[in-house]
Amino acid sequence: MNFDLSEEQQMLQDSVARFVQDNYELDKRTELVASKQGFSDDNWKTIAELGWLGMPFSEADGGFGGNQVDTMVMMEQMGKGLVCEPFFASIVLGGGALKRAANAEQKAALLPGVIDGSRQLALAYAELQARFDLHDVTTTARAEGDGYVLNGHKSMVLNAATATEIVVSARTSGGQIDESGISLFIVDPKADGVKLENFPTVDGLRASEISFDNVALTANSLLGELDGGFAVLNATANDGILALAAEAVGALEVLYKDTVAYTQEREQFDHPLSDFQVLQHRMVEMFMEYEQCKSLLYRATLESVQGDDATAQRNVHALKHLIGKAGIFIGENAVQLHGGMGMTEELRVGHYFKRLLVIDSQFGNADFHLQKFAA
Amino acid sequence: MDIELSNEDLEFRNEVRAFFEENAYKNGEDFNKWRMDWFAKAREKGGWDVPKWPKEFGGPGWTPTQHYIWEQETATANLPWDLPFGLGMLAPVLMAHGSKEQQDRFLPDIRDRKVNWCQGYSEPGAGSDLAGLKTKAELSADGTHYVVNGTKIWTTMAHIADWIFCLTRTDDSGIKQQGITFLLFPMKQEGIEVKPIITLGGSHSVNTVFLTDVKVPVENRIGEEGQGWTYAKGLLQHERTGLAGISRSLVALEKLKEQAASVPRGNATLMDDPAFRGKIAELEVDLWATEYTELRSLASAAAGAAPGPESSILKLKGTEIQQRIQKLTVEAGGIYSASWGAKPAGPAFAKNGMGGYMSSRAYTIYGGASEVQKDVIAKNVLQIKRSSK
């Protein structure tokens, strides 16, 4: 047993950490968030040149053959700076669906561009009535001629505004909440009948509501097996949860450490705040929760790489629950211990807290996953 | 023990309800005119425009039970907006410590909602430790005015305020609670700069106020020089009891239940989700207890007794409950709570959920951070003595 990073992973970690240090001072991030696109093309180019976009793809697909541990290493570092470039949406989500289900022709057409950064992907899975259930799908794809006709609406699609292709889950058979009968399609966001409404999210990223009105799809738009899309979607979502949890762990580290530093600088009642035992204990609790999150992140990530599917799934539920719960505990207390300053946009803590809140709302919140874990 | 409202109280409640109904805002009405008319009519009712003012200053002279009924009814009625600073915070200080001239000069404009006030208390270096404030007020050689220099922070509505009541330091030779002087001065004058602070909810209500050589005539000083802390302390107590917001939380909780019942969850709604339902129930239990804590506090006040130990926990419990309601609203909104600005889909209440929740994090910071409140309770209520070892 060993929890050490390999030499390559160590280098990857250092490289992402350096990128974050160089490009993600709060002021610079605030500027990016305020820009129209919400992230930097230059940063995206840098990320592509550093090879990170190819990390989770197999060598046969033109990538570096990394697994969830490598993604964890990168996402944890990105979480320390709350990186805005769409690594998560394009590579972990969109790319995750493609690498699992795409046929040779689709891979050849798309993956080189995804890996060199000239293409970006998005994954459209959420629907209004579904809350957090991936299998609750009312968007339909009806077979017509050689292809399909897509109708319906998807919510909160990350990075759709800049995506060149969107992977969409749609019902091709079965009832609204059946796991079978869901298929995935590769959709051009510029196609006739696709309408995007773009907006910023609380954490400064970008998302869209997308409606599909009789969108004509070719036969080769189908990604993976007809009616068999749920397994791919679920596996991709699990990878998404691992990646979000890793990002959260990076953000949590910043939150508890910033709080420890601030309370030692800030003086009230002729003492640094850190002299007060009640605050010391609170910070110890924040630290404890952070370490527990990190442990469960390692556990769930390693079980996903090495364990059987059922065990991995249960670990993912446990992880998303704890990250949601601890994220809010640490976030709320980081703000509280920073006092009024924690309530402003001028310090990092509020921004990190917002990101953790959004992470809790994605792919099922703490309650949702606790119930799945207990079931 | 008896919790029934008397016939007089029931009659009063009907009267309040009828008044709110008769004077409710009607669509299309000029908003400002309605607001000013509302206060004028409330005044004719016998001081209903200033419910908390004592009778000798034109207030209604209600019993605590009547105040409680008023609070309950206002939580659901749509009252015209009002700022608490002049009416609820400065006015009691003026009444207790201001001169007759000062009362005559300032109270009528406060009552008529003609002058907006802001509160110049906190400073960058003096938050929880308010008595550590450093904004300096120096008396001029001829003794006619003070010259004020310093920085105030978290000043709510300073950007629209006409006047400020401000704690300043006139003496730093003794312990820090001494040498604080309570001054009033206009905001629109040379030497005052207001800089907005944008908070996590994305809104602008608090500011930093820079004071550079601001001249304040001595007649704008409340009470004695150096006694400002004594006056301000009473004011903070006022502020804190007002922050519990129990009636508003009772209404907000019912709204939250309705909202959750509109969110689909499988074949049922979020209100049928055992985890969410459990959290709502836990919140409701706490709220029921807190409601009675407030009633016990009111009852002892009605009997003319000093506030009992139970009243000290109201701000702590009340603000925590408000935060939990906001948090559950965010949870109820699910993925849609993450959107910011344009909201093309999802339940309407999710639109402001996250902003409301982020703003609510300040409730346990302002008016005395919860940790400091607990210190005060340990010392004053539990009377725990610190050993000097």
C-alpha cells in the first residue's frame, strides 16, 4: 500500500500548481470572471500545450493514458485557484463520454481537436423535472429516416456557450425514469433548432439552458449503443464527481489555511483572534474535516480505478456527501471567522465558498448521495 | 400560566389587520405617495407610525403583547420600506440622552421619514471589539466645533444617508470604553467620501466612509464628551433584540415548505423527500422553541421585570434559524440555485436563493458576532469569572 504520487504525477502536480500560481491571483480571476467568455483563451492554449487536455485519454486515442488519479492530481491543484478554463466540462465530462462510447470514426473526427484544445465539449444531462436523477429524461430522439429528430430542454449545461460539440442524453425508448432507453447524441450547438440561453453561475463560470426543437441528427450522431447510454452517462458522472471532489479539496485547503493566517493577523480586544480558544477549536474542526475529505477522495478515486463497480459507486456516493457537508461547514466558518471582510468580494474566502456551494448542487447534493449510500 | 390572548388583544389584532388591509398598496399607485400617506394614516391611529417610541414622544404606548401582535402581523403584511437607523437606533438615544433642543431638532424629521440616517460605528480595526475605535474628534481651540478624522466601515446605506450618528474618540488616555464621544453630522459635506463595498450576495448596501477634517459643531454632540460608549451600549442592545426576526422566520418557513412542495422529486415532491423533510422539521422545532423564548422574554418585560436570561439567546438562535431557512432554500432550488443573473428555467424562488443565503452569512457577524455574544452571555448571564492565573 502506498499513497505516494509517481514521479510523473508529482511533475504534473508541480506543473499545475505553477500555472495556478502564475495565473490565478484573485484579481486576475476576477477579471476573467467579468469577461464575456468567462475564461482566458491564452490560458486554454497554455493548458493544451502543457498536454493536460490529453491526460485522461488512452494513448491509442492520442492521449497520455492517465486515469482518475491523474485527474485528481490536476483538479486538486486547479481547486486552489478556482481555474475557470473548461477542463472539467470539456475533458472530464464531454471527453469522458466520448472516450467511453465513441466509435472509431467519431474519435478520429473529434478527439485530436479536443486534445489540442481547438474543440471544446459540453455534457447536457440535467432536466427541469429530474432534480438530480440522471435517468429521469424527457428529451426525446425519435428515429427518422437514417437519423434522429431531437426535441426537449436541458438545464445548467456547463460551458455550452463555447462548446463546439454538446453530448446530449435523450430518450429513445422506455418510460421517463427508465435507465434503459436513454441514448447519447453528439449535437452541433449551431444546428437548426438548437437554442442556447447563456448565463453566469454563482461561482463565476458559464452555463446555458438549451432547447432542442426538431433538431435533425445524422445516424453517426449517436454516441455508443442505442438505448444503452445510461451506463456511459453514469460512469462519466462518477468521474465528474471525483474531479469536482478533488477541486473541492484544493479549495478547502485554501479556505482553512487562509482562515488560520487571517486570525493570526487580525487583532481585536488587544489579541490576535487566534488567541481565542473558541476560534482555535473551530479551525481545528475545519482542518479535521478537510483531512477527512482528502482521505475519502483518495479512497473513492482508488476504488474507482482498482475496485469493482458496486464498491466504486458506493464510494462515490460517500465522497459527494462528505464533500457537500464539509464544504459548507468549512466555507461558512471561513466567512464567519473572517468577519465582515469574509462577506466581501475582496478576499478569496467568499469566492471559494461560492464554488463549494455550486459543487454541492452538481450531480446530486449531500442529502441525495447520503440516501443513495444508505440504500 | 396562560397563553390565550385577552379580548382586548384580539380586538387590537383585528384592528391592525383591518388597517393593513385598508391601506395596502394598490397596483399602479404612486409608490412614494402611498408610502407617505401610509405613515400619515398610521400616525392618526395614535402613533402607529412609530410603534416602538414611548408615549411621551408620540408613540402608541402599547403593551408588550400588543408589540408582539404588531410584529406578527407585519411579517405577512406588505408595509412601506423603512430604515431602522434613525427611527429605531438613534431616536432612543436622543430620547434618553439628547437635549430638549436636539430632540426638537432631529426627532420630527426622523418621524416624518424626511432624513435618512446611517450608523458610524465599526472601523477597519474595530469590529467585534467596537470600543477599540480610533476615529479622532479634536475640539477646536475656540471650543466651537470638533474636527473629525478617521474611517468607518460596514456603514449600511451611507450612500443614501443625509446624516450620520458617529462614535468618535476624544480621549485615548484611559481605558478604551472611556473617551468615546457621540456626534451627529450631515453626510453631504466636504471631507466625507463614501466608497461602496460589494458583498457576496452581489449587492451594495454597506460602505466604507472616509472622514477627513470634518467639522462638527459642539451642539451636535449627544450628552457629555467621553460618555458615548454608555449611550451606544444601550443602542446595541436595541439592535440585537431586533435582529432575531422570529415572526419573519415563521412566515419564511411556511413559504419554504410551499416552495419545496413545488419541486418535483421522482413521483412526488421535495417535501416528500425524507432527508429534506427531516431538516424542515428540525428547523420548525427550533423555531417553535425560539418563539416561546421570545414570548417569555416579552412576558417578563410586560411585568416590568429586567429581561430574563432567556432574552440573551434570541439574537443567536434567531439569526441561526434565518440562515438555516436560507440554506434550505438553496438546497430546494437544486441545480438552479447555481445560476446568477439571467434565469431562463427552474423554479422562480431559486432565482435569489444563493444571493439570500450568502447575505444571510452576515447575520451572525453584524450586531455583535455570535462568538462575542456567547462571551457576553458567559460573563453577564452565567456570571463565569475568569481566573487571572
